[in-house]
Amino acid sequence: MSHPHALPAPSLLLAHRRRGLALAGFFLLLLLGGAGVSDPYTANLLIIALLFAGLAQSWNLLGGFCGQISLGHALYFGLGAYLTTLARLDHIPTLAALPAAALVGGAAAVLIGLPVFRLTGHHYAIATLVIAEAVYLLFLNWDWVGAASGLFVSYQGESWLDLSFRTSKFPYLLAMLLYAGGITALAWALSAARLGYDWRAVRDDPAAAASLGVGVHQVKLLAALLSGAGTALGGGLYAAYVNYVDPDSVMASRLSIEIALPAVMGGVGTLWGPLIGAAVEVPVSEFSRSYMGGSGQGFDLMVYGGLIMAIALFRPEGLASLLAGLRRRGRTA
């Protein structure tokens, strides 16, 4: 195991820069393509896909790069969504509430990680699931946050400060593009930084990482902080988009799985994995909801299960490994 603080070779830095340029070009193409979308259904599909790309990339910071599998990210998403909604009901602009939402989500992730990261094995995954479910039940019966009925924000006119629009979905598309692109840029920057190497060292062998001077507990907490903050930020943007939150839509355990799935399908610990996974997951989910109605309930989960089994058998590194394979073939051709 190489020292996690060693400087990367020039060839690795060049490959890192190329990945950054490719990702920037990808998001630029999305921006140019999204500007020409006039169909509301297609625009909504792009908005939700970008949202889940950002959420999965946030999860990937902790579950992929650092190797700490979380099954409770719906908690951070829900906290961000509720805080933003409550702020709007108190006439606090959405853009002012979003940083607070990220701060609360990051703090919640750190509070959970402080005691649980000292355990080994799968205890962290189980703890996140249990704590998220407990908070879900609390919100389900808490009248101050609307209990099971949730909270609704009435339309007060178009406003960039509140991210409130009716005449066009493009502002929401732009907001989600900035969100997914920003989280991806953060992951790209950290992947070649000292912290990124520390994360991978902890993921591969915590004991060996500690023997090389890595503060295992501290780097796990930093991963949790950034991951929780990014997920809560996505929850706040989602709340501004739909103007309604309730425990079942923003805190249910199923949502935790849907946040992690794009990274798992696309490739954990990779930059492209969450983006590719979201491009697969969201259309399948929207198709089953839009075209199959109530009879399609659970259909998307069956498709996800089949895809994960196929990926585990034929592409255990995830769908992103297909891109790497195509690049290698292009060089040898």
C-alpha cells in the first residue's frame, strides 16, 4: 500500500485534468441541450435526473471514495427539504435558506458519525438506516412540521430568490445543473487531493491507513460532513421545485436506496458512475410512474434489482467501466 500522502505521478495528474475537461464538456452540453427543451415532461425528467445525479455524487463521497456505506441519506435530504420549506413559510428566501439546509444536513451526518464511525463492519450502515427511520416516524407524527399531511408553499409569483417559476422550467433545470455540476466538481477536485487519497486509503484498509498517519476517524467525519451537506442541499432544491414536502416524499427509507442506487449501478468511487446511474434510474422510475400508473408500482424496483444482478455478474465495476473500456479500445484501434 503506497503512502496516501504521496504526490500523484504526472501521468495521473494529466488523466485527472482530462477527466475534469470531459465532465465540464458534458455539463456544458446538458446546458445547451436543456435550453432548447420546451416539452414540460422532458424538462421534468432532466431536472429529476440532474437532482439524483447530484444526490448520488454526494452519497459517493462517503460511500464510494471513503467506503462508508450509508442507508439513511433520506434523513439529510428530508432535513434540507423541511428546513427550506419552513423558511419559505416564514418569508425567508430560498437562496438564503439553502446554505442553512446544507449546514444542518452536514451537522446531522457528523453527529451520527461521531459515535458510529468507531465501530467496525456494517454497523454504520445499520445505524444510518435505524436513525433515519426513527426521524421519519418522528416527522410523521410531529404537528409543527405538518405531520403526515406535510407542508405546502403557495405560489407567490415568480422569483429567483425563492426559485419560484411557472412560465418555464428552465430556471429549475439551470439550478439542478449547477447543483449536480458543483457536487461533481467537488468530487473531481477532492479525488486528486490529499483528502481523496486519505479516503481511498481508509476504504481499502483502515488499519494500514492509520499506521501511515491517516486520521481515520477524522477523514470519515469529513466525508460524512460533505456528503450530508450535499444531500441536504439537494433536498432544499427539490422542496423549492415541488413546493410541497411530507415524510413519505422526502424521508422514506426507499428514498435512501434511490439516492445510493445510481452510484452503485454506475460505479462506486468513480466520477462518472453517479451520472450514468442517474441517467438509467430516473427514466425507468418515471416511465413506471407515468405509463403504468398504480399497476406499475414496484416495477422500477424489479428493474433495478435485475440491473444490479446483471452488473454484478458482467460489470462489477459498474456501468462507468464501459466508458473506460471504450477509451482503451479507441487507443489501441
